[in-house]
Amino acid sequence: MCSVLGVARSTYYKSLDKTKSIRKLENEALKVAIIRIYKANKGIYGDPRIHHILGTEGFNVSLKRVQRRMKDLDLCAITVKKYKPHSNKKVVEGLENVLKRDFTTTSINEKCVGDITYIHTIKDGWCYLASVLDLHSKKIIGYAFGKRMTNDLVVKALKNDHYNQSPDKNKQLIFHTDLGSQV
């Protein structure tokens, strides 16, 4: 039959005795371990971390070999790009610094400062927390949380402040911010 097919008899007998090499068996075990570690860490771990974990589990393999196996399996680490807020750097005209770094007060509702904090959430992505701090009591007296950084968010935090503190209507309140994008 080998002569009819044009195949040498040695090739036929070699195909019958096809045992996997030690290297192929190691690669299969390595493949299973890499996939297990990758899935256990939700795809965040790349080849250096997986190589380190494999070393602690007793696999004596090089980083290059782990990289090759991961490339063959089409596995790569998921990277989350760090958020960098963009600023327009507009110069605000007509607004002067009334506070002039004088943070001393004699009573509550005399001087307040405000700022917006970026908060990353899994469900909604970037959200924003506008807060108002009373300089006398050093307490957050008003805040608002929203998905968009708008003027309304700051106004809502200020209204929350006035609702909580019930300020004296005859008293002048100084509200100081860094003149961010909500001006």
C-alpha cells in the first residue's frame, strides 16, 4: 500500500508510533496554566506578571517563551488609559481674587471654597463630585454628584449648602474656587 501511495514504509511506521515530545507536553501544560492565570485575573495581567506567577507555581520557563505562548493564544493584557482632564486655559476676565489667600474666619457661612473631583466608576465611567467646604468649620456643607461637569452641578452643590446651613440673608458670603471650566 505504501508503494501505491508513494510513501516510504519508514514514514508509515513512524506515523503509527507518534508520541508527543516532552516539549509539546510542556507547552500544552503551559498553555492551560497561562489561560487559567489570564482568566483568573480578568485579562489584566500581561506576560511579565503571568511569567512571575508561573515561576511561583513551579514552571521553569523564560519570559520570552511565555510571550510566544500568549501570542499564539491571542492573549494580551487589557490596559485602562488613565484619564487626563483637558483644560482650555481661558483667562477669566472680570473676576478678581477676593479671598487673596486669607482663609481666616470668625463664624460659619463667611467664607466657603469649592472644587470638583473626578471619580471613575465601573458602571458610568467618569463622574463628578462638586463640593463646598466652609472655612470656619472645615466641613463639607454642600455637595452634588453627576455624570456631567456643568454649571448646574456647582449650583446644585451651592443650593445644597444653603439648604443645610440656613445662612443669614444679611451676611455676605465669599465663595472661592479655582476658576475651573464651570465659570
